[in-house]
Amino acid sequence: MWREAKENELTSNTGGGNTACMTVTVKGQITIPQALRERFGLQPGTEVEFVADADALRLKPRKRSRRGATAFDAWLVKAAGSATTKLSTDQIMAMTRGED
């Protein structure tokens, strides 16, 4: 369906422009064509979501929670203020630096 026209450029043989035919590997992996990765902002490390419809499987970038926050950011907000030590921040920093 798709053929390489030039390096990093794909063109559709069907004229549709919204489909690409790729092969699933034995490990269940596929390669998303570069033109589509660029179009939808799929950078290395981007989490994607698979959505099963009645007769189709859609792939879309996973939305980050709280205006671009990562799971770590959400954990950090939840953990803030949860320490149970009686030491001050200055005392903890002194211990970290190996000061007496």
C-alpha cells in the first residue's frame, strides 16, 4: 500500500493517505512509518494507547495527566509533605553531605 518515495517519505499507492500496511513480527511488534510518527508526534519514549472498536484497533498517543505531568510527577505531588522525620531540612542536608 505504501512505498518509499524518498528517504523518510511515504506515499500511498491507494491514494487514501490515511492507511499504511505493516507486518506484525513474531514478538507482536510493528514499525510505525516515520511520516506518521512525525505527523502525530510519536517520539521515542512516547506512551501509546490501543483502543479496540467493534471492527478496528486504533493507536493513539497516551494523554498525560495534569497538563503534561508524568506518573512520577503525580507520585511526587502525592508524596510531598508525607515525611515523618523530626529532622529539619538543614539537618538532613548536613547528614547527606557527611557533615557533623
